[in-house]
Amino acid sequence: MIFNFKNLILFLGISFALLFGIIVLPPFLQNPDIIAAFGAGFVNPYSTGYSLDTIFCWMILTVWVFYEAREKKIRYGWIAVLLGIVPGVATGFALYLIIRMKQNK
């Protein structure tokens, strides 16, 4: 089967990173104000809800990565935490699952 678990999460993580680059980077490069870019995610109650969900998912991922680094000796999870900031949690989470799969063997 072409789309096994690992290939599917890799595809989705990379797809998000590419879409993020296509959609977010051009306007940010025109106006590289990081505070304004962050604030744009909170312009109405709906975008605020999505933004808060993303921020809290990143925090949960971060707690999980550091917990497993200590308890299960999973290495290099910090890379996933950084990728969870930019381009986003989808890419960071996908990478962490792949790192975890390789180190749990």
C-alpha cells in the first residue's frame, strides 16, 4: 500500500509546510512585522478560536516531547518543537511521530 502511516504523515506535514509558505510568506515579506502577523490570527472570535487551538496543541506537543525525552529517551524531539512554531504544529507533530517511530524500534 502506497499510503502507509509514515508516508501519509510525512505527506501531510510537508503539504502544510508548503501551503504555509505559499499563503503566509508573501504577505509577511511585504510587511515583516511579527507582532502584526501574530495579531492577525486574533481578528475575530473564529480566528481566535483556531489560533488558540493551534497554540495549545503546540504547548501539548512540547510537553509530550520533553516528557518522552526524559522518560523514553526519544532524541531530537526539540526539532519538532521548533518546527511547531514555524511553519506550524502540523509539520512539527508529523516530524515528531516519524522521529518517535524510528527510535522506538
